[in-house]
Amino acid sequence: MSEEYLINFTPQETRVAQMFNGQVQELHIEREHSRGIVGNIYQGRVVRVLPGMQSAFLEIGLERTAFLHVADIWLDRQHGETQKPIERMLHEGQSLTVQVLKDPIGTKGARLSTQLSLAGRLLVYLPQDHHIGISQRIESEADRDALRARLQRLIPAEEKGGFIVRTQAEQASDDELTADIAYLRKLWAEIQQRRQSATPPLALYHDLTLSQRVLRDLVNEETTRVVIDSRENFQKLSAFSHEYMPRVAHMLDHYQGERPLFDLFNVEDEIQKALARRVDLKSGGYLIIDQTEALTTIDVNTGGFVGARTFDDTIFKTNLEAAQAIARQLRLRNLGGIILLDFIDMESDEHRIAVLSELHKALERDHTKVSVGSFTSLGLVEMTRKRTRESLAHILCEPCPTCSGRGEVKTVRTVAYEILRELVREARQFSAKEFRILASPAVVDLFLDEEAQAIAMLQEFIGRAISLHAESSYTQEQFDIVLL
């Protein structure tokens, strides 16, 4: 099995595609004017405390105020600190050092925490804490104890903070761990120095760029290469990897071909498909994916698949294929929050168990935390996927200006009848000599043809002239009534 990362650079944005066996699995996009801020540390100012919500809003220098819940306020329990109501811990105007947990999403501001952490290649530094934690992915208790003992031996005696050992540290040497400790301590010292003279709101620390985070967080022992299509950025990432993560340096590959990198690997086509509502399966079945503010629904359909011996087998095979496709689409589109999966109804409990098992297996590759329930009484599968950044559609698209995101528009006849009702209201309020209707060509054509009698009857009813004018720039729902 081959895992690769393709990194496409332009002055405006960086795009990263994770490839697995030649197929796109994940897409990450970072634009210069709207870089993600998760991991950034700010000196913020409390602007509002809401006791009823046990939350506070802080000004940290962004367009919208950021959100801090009482559960995200760090407490030093070793020194006897206990949970108190937020109004007893914070007050308006207070200066506070905070770190971003979630990017602003939709109309919601960034989510904050006062528990600070700095991620390195092998370790996560917790400057306020006192313990050593081990990644949950390291399951062997003996390995966990050994890593904890190694780190305790390597940490300087004067060190006050705590650490979390990342999965990558399992195979690391003592020199590599020591270098990571030194790097993180130096970084924290620089942040503290900035904080001493900081006037909020002020950014104290920016996390790494997308391409650097890929090398730090995503590249692992399964990765065969990281292909970069920019000479300048290839050199920058090479220098970065040689200094902080030498094990990655040999994987970097500068792509110099004439054909665009994402075209060569069909990534551009996959991006277009990931924005579509319908996803076709190889068998002939298909998925319908609808993303709303509250949740995402994924509906499985057999479509033209009739290849199995019995109808039950057809349904079962379609659902198995759909389970794999759903897991990939969740990663590709970065769908988060509540997700409802409507598999085709199966009578056999054995088939249901097999489909759920296939879904769990396909979700194992997901870097984001997921939780999957069983089939409900209505035959649905409920699941959640942690939402840490905007979905692909929200990054690349915006609501349609014609339908305002509804996905449909009023019919020409519906708009025409609205105009007729509006004319009656206007005639009762204003004493104009003539009313001129400005509308889309389709609406005007309807008035001139099928609804010409309605216009004539209304003219007679209100006792004033009505004229029509087609505006080619108007959308189908748009109209104006001008008093002459």
C-alpha cells in the first residue's frame, strides 16, 4: 500500500492532497488571506461574560470575538484550584492568554482554551502542566511505561512543564527527543517574552504553515514520498525537515514536469466531484450527500446495479461499497458534526453487522475523531465527526445569489402572481399615473403571453396603466415596481 502527499503551491494558496493507492483520500487548502488559526496563541481581552451560558467572549484581533467556555479554562488542581462559576474567574476588560481550539466556522467565532500546548514533531509541550502523558495510539502498557521513563530521564531537572508523547516518538532516539524538548522550551520562552510587553489583543504565536504541519503531523511510516511542485518551497521544506524532522527529508521530491501536478494525478477532477451532490459508485449505485447547518445526510441508492443473484445480495453489496465510499467522502469533503447515513434497508442482521464493520474499518484511516452508532429502528446510522475547520464546500463555494442557498428558485408563474399582489398593495397606497414592472425576461414573457389577460383585468381594477420592462440582469425571483 502506497501513501503519498502532493503539495501544490501558488502565491495565493497551498493545496495538499493525500493519495492512497493512487486515489485521493484527503484535501487540505490554506489560503494566504484566510489561514487557519487553530493552535495560535493570543493575548486577548475579555469583552463579555455570560453567566447564563457559563461562557465569555474575548477580543483577540479577529473579525468576530472568540468564545471561551468555562470547561476550557485551565485549573491547576495540584495547587488546589477548583471549578468556580465563570463570573468569579473572569471579568470584563481582563487580559488573558488563550489558544485557539477551533477555527471560526460559519457565523461562530473561534473557540478558545486557556490550557496552552505547543506541538513538536515528537512531543506536545504543556507549559502549565506537570505530568507526562502518552498517545492513546501506543496501546502496549510496557511501551507506554518505557517511553515515560525515557522522557523523565531526558527532561532537565529545572523543567516545570509537562509533555505528551506523540505516536512518532515510539521509534525516536534519545537525541531526537532531547532536540524536540529543547525546541519546544525555546519556543515557549519566546512566547513568554512577547507576553510580558503585550497589549491585548495581540498574536503571540502562529502555528506552522499547512505544508509544514503535513510534514509534522501527517507523514508517517506508511508515507513513501511528498511531492512538491515549487522549487522555492521545496528548498524551504527541505531545510525545515533537515532541522526538525530528518526522517522525513529523504521523502521530499521536487516535481518539475510541465503538466500541473494536480492534473497529472487527477486531483482537480476529484475536487470537482467532491463539490457535487451525487457520488457514483463503481457498481452503478450512488450516494446523495446533503450538507446543512445542523447536520449532513448521506443517502445510499442502488441506481442501475442489478449484478447480484438476489435483490438482498444487490442491496448488501451496494451498502458495502457505499460504506467505503462514505468514509472517503467524509475525509475528502471534511464533513463534520452530526452525520446521518441512510443505507438501503436490509432484512438480515448479519448483513447489517457486516456493513457496520466495513464502515468502521474504512474509518480507521481518518485522522479526525469519529463516533459511530448502530442501526436505529428506522434503519439509519448516526455518527459524529469532529469539526475543526470548514468543509471543502464552504472553503471553495458560497451560497447561490439566485436561490440564496436554498437549492431551488420560485417558478416564473409564482413570481408573476407575487407581482400582481404587490401591484394591488401599491395602488392602494400611492396615487401614481402608471406602474412599471421591472422583472426578468422570463417573467415579462409570461405577462405578455399567458397572463396578458390578468394584466388587463388588473389595469381596469386599479384604474391606472401598467407597463412592462424586461431586465436581463435580474434573477428569476427579482422584481421592482416603479411609480411614474
